[in-house]
Amino acid sequence: MGTWYENLKKPWFTPPDRVFWPVWSTIYILIFISLVLYFLSPIKPYLFVSVTLLIIHFTAGFNWTGIFFTRKKILLAFYDILVIDITLIAIIWLFFQASIPAALLLLPYLTWGLFATFLNWRIYQLNR
């Protein structure tokens, strides 16, 4: 008998499970380097806003797994991932003002995040 996730209907473009570990490992490394570059930058306009958005962003990110896999609330997880996407776009914009490399390092994360958002939405549509 499979797990809840394995039994869900998923779109054809759902990556195999073995893809997630290397992708997320790479993204976490890029996020770490980006954060270091940003906080080492001598000029950080809107520092309070940046830190606040980072807190909101990472809180939503850590909550997504529990909402989706533990609580099995696919639509609520979709709304959560929208918060992740919106805050990440704002963070990239703010980082760009302090350190262009810091901002650019977050673009693969944004790309993967937007893909994950679409995947979350399609899983919701297929499993209402």
C-alpha cells in the first residue's frame, strides 16, 4: 500500500522523487551564498524590510511541507507557496539593490519555486 502522496494523481511533468534531493541541496547552497553576499554588502537599503521578508519567506517555506504532506491540505499549501513566491520576488529585488550576485544566485530558486507552484496547483486540480 502506497503513501498518501504516492496515491495522488499527479501531472505528467512531476519530477521523480530522486530529483528533489539534489535540486534542493543545490538551491540551499545558492541561498546560503546569496545571504552571505547580501549581509556582507556595505550598502543594504531597506534592511529591516529585507529581514522581515526573509522571516516571512522562510516561515512559509518551512510550513509548506507540513501543510501539504502532514495536514494533506493541497489548496492551503498552494496559498502558502504563493506567499513563498511573492516574498522571494521582493527579496530578489531588494538584494539586487545591495548585491547583484546575491540577487542572481536566487534566480534558480525562483525558477524551481514557480515550477513547484504550478505543480502544486495541478495536483490540487487533479485531486479535488
